[in-house]
Amino acid sequence: MKRIAYSPEFIEQALRKARERGNLTLADVAVDLNVSLSTLKGWLRDAAKKARGLPHVATLLPGDLPAKAWGARERLQALNESHALIGDALHAWCREKGLYAHQLQTWRDAFCATGERSAKQDLSTLRELQGKHDQLERQLRRKDKALAEAAALLILQKKFQALWADEA
């Protein structure tokens, strides 16, 4: 069988398509690209090996998608990469990634606000759970007392019956 040499650009596009395939299978992507499934899996395996050797390669920011279409993972990655940058360095980084500094600020504010809302929700949930726990504890104590009383009555009833059985 003749071996086909694919360009690095084609391989990169194939990898991007395989990673962003949605609910398609790798076999569907391979058929669409007109490559064998084993070839596509080999490319993915090689890319994963390279990514393990280099930091942040596995989470590269998408250069072909507009920033509005980025997901939470890409936005967090952008915030991490740009965190220490200020002034001209920040603007140069933003131009390179196709972003604006105000988008980063908006994402940072949204991320922080989500954390604050989450903490408030966690606190209210904790209070609700503590109230429910206290209510269940009271019910348990009441039922324990009722059970102890019922057990005492049964024991007294048996003793009473035993006394009447002795007299008869």
C-alpha cells in the first residue's frame, strides 16, 4: 500500500476537527477527512505525547474561533495566561490572540461574581441543611422517647400478665 504524506497544516486541521467533533465519532471524522481511523488515532496519540512534554500545549487557545464563542475552559486559560501582563505587553498579547483587554476584564469580573454567588448560595444551603438537621434530630429524640415508653409499657404488661398467671 502506498504511504501518503500529509502536510503539517492538514494534520493540525484534522486534529482540531477531531478534538472539536461534538457528538461525532472519530470514525466519522476520519471518513470526512478521507484518512484511515488508525492514522487519525496515531496523530492524536502523537499530539498527546508532545503535549505532555510541553506545558499548556494541550490547552491552546483557539485562534480560529471568535472570542465570543470561547467556552469557559478557553476563557479561564486566557485569564491565566494574561494575568501577569500589564500595559503594552497585555495589549500585544491580546492582539496576538484576537482579544480585547476589556473582554478579559469582563471575563474576570464574571468569574469572580460566580464565585461570590456560589459562596452565598453555599451559605444559604448550609443554613437550610442545618435547620433540617435540627428538625430531624428533634424528631429522632421524640421517637426515641416514644419507643422507650412503648417498650416500658410492654414490659409492665408482661409483668402484669405474669402476676395474674401466678394467682390463677
